[in-house]
Amino acid sequence: MFESLVVFVRGIIAFGTLLIFARLLGKQQISQLNFFDYILGITIGSIASSLTIDLTSSAWPHWIGLLTWTIAVLLLQIITVKWRRASKYFDGEPTIVIMNGKIMENTSKKMRYRTDDLMEQLRQKNVFDITQVQFAILEKDGELSVIKKPEFENVTKKDLNIQTGITGIATELIYDGIIIDANLKQTNHDHTWLFNELKKLNIQSLSEVFFMSLNPDGTIYTDLYRDHIENLTDITDSLKQS
Amino acid sequence: MKKISLIFPILLILVFIFVMNMAFFIRPFIKSVPAEINKIESNIVNKNWNQAETELNDLKEDVNNKFKWMQFSIERDEMDQMLLDLTTLSGNIKIKDTSNAINSLYEIKYNWDNLGK
């Protein structure tokens, strides 16, 4: 038995399977990582690791274990998306920990959530004075959402009646010297327009461009391979030789 | 493009399943190993020890070749046990011990039939 070769092949199988299964499970796993999801991730990873290096048993049972856990998670996801009650039961619910400026001690105690944790999470939200808080909600994933009292809320441009520009998402036109035709078409432009724009920017060839995007207000952002920066700022801790 | 992104992972999973069960899939098509075992058995029963030894060497080579393909789908212990049985059989043939040789041969037969199950 060529152990290294077997481990290599089984490693490829585990890697490929995990990649496909993770895609199948979607983004929910990462975006709403609660304690149970965390354990699920570890378990699935652990099975994949056994599949790779545990040569005392064949790969198939491990793979079936991986499939079973993935199907279980997938089923749980489908159930929780379809039935709100099931979602509340499995995932829990957000809990109000500060209501109208008052800490909800009993609710916090029930969740074994300490006031220290609350203060820490408030600080992470840039709230250093609890009297500023109107509502604080502990989300399912342990994050704290905070609503400040109106008098402590930040002033917005709307409050000051300031006109704002157009906002939206920039569209990539060139990446790594290659034109992204689909995006160019989407923005109702063609190659002639693009090359004209490049000419205006004094760019002779596409190969000079690392990145180019069209912003929602019609302006163009361009980054060239040669940035022509004379004095680079060094933020590393490397000691200068005297 | 959408079709490819759907078909590719399915194909990949099918390839993985085949590799992980290769022993199970290809064993029924391997006729040489059971045939060699039967030949060795008849040679041992008829006390043709020299012929049995030659057949055993062929069997060892054949099994080692097959293991190159089957190693991804079977347990290391299963392979080790089979190779150990082949070595034991080799010793039994050398000292011309009929009963122990037949015992080892039947163990080999059993191990082969249950490989990758």
C-alpha cells in the first residue's frame, strides 16, 4: 500500500466533496453562525479529516457520514425557511436586553447573559454610556443591535437637508488587463467607447491596466500596474539599518 | 454555463463514489485471483508442492497488482491480513503442511470475497 498516495487521493476526495457540499449548504452557514452551526461545521470538518487520514477504515463510511450530516443540515435549513415556528425552535429568537433604557435582568439571567457582556458589546458598538441606549437586542448569533435614544442619534444629511449624489454599485470593466465584455454591455457601452476613455487617460495599451470600473455617477476609476508612487509608506516593523 | 456548473459537481461526486468503491465494483470482473486460488488448492490436495509454489508466486504478484487499484477503497488492515495470509501459505507450502496450507488458502479466499464490502 502506498500510504502517501492513498492519503493524497482521499484528501482530494474529501476536499472536493466538502467544496461541493459547502456550496450546497449555501451562505446561511456563515452568515448566521450560531453555536449549533459552529458545532456542525467542526463535526463535518472532523469527518472530512478522518476520511483523509484514517486508513484503518475505508473511505466510503466516512463519506456517507459526511453526506448524512450535510443532508441533515440541508433539511434543517429547508424546515426553518418553510416554517417560522420551527425556525424559532431550532435557531432561537432575538431577545431584548435593554428596553426603554432599562436593563432586562430577568431575561438576561434566563439566557445566562452577563451585564459585563452587555457592556462589552455596547462598547464594541461605540456606546460607552448606557444612558444613551433606548433598545438593545441580542440577536440569534450573539450580536447586539442597538437603538440609541433620539437625542443621541447621529445627524444625517437628510436632517440637514443636504443633497446627496447618486449612490450605487460600480461596474468592473477591466480586470487584469482583460475587458469584461458582459459588464461593458450591461452599461450600454462598447469597445470603441472604452478605448476612447483609455486614450483620454493617456493609456496606450490594455495590458497597462490592472483594474477599471465605471461608477454610478459616470466617473471612471482606473488602477494601473505601474502606480508611479515615489515614496512608498512602509507600515511594517522592519528595523532600519543604521 | 449553468448546465456545466451543475453537471461538473455531479460528475465529480460520481467519480469520487467510484474511486471509494473501486474494490466493490471491479472485484466481480477479476477472475484470475479466484482461478489461481483454485489451482493452488488442487495442487496442495494432490501434493504438487512445486507447482503450488509457482502458482502462489503468480497469485502474490496478481494480488499486489490488483491492490494498486483497490487500495483507495479498502481498509489497510484488510490488505495487510491478505498479504499476511499469503506469506503464511508460502511457509506452509515450503514445509509441505497440507492442513495448514488449506486453512490459509481458505482464509485468503474469504478475505478476497469480502474485500471492500
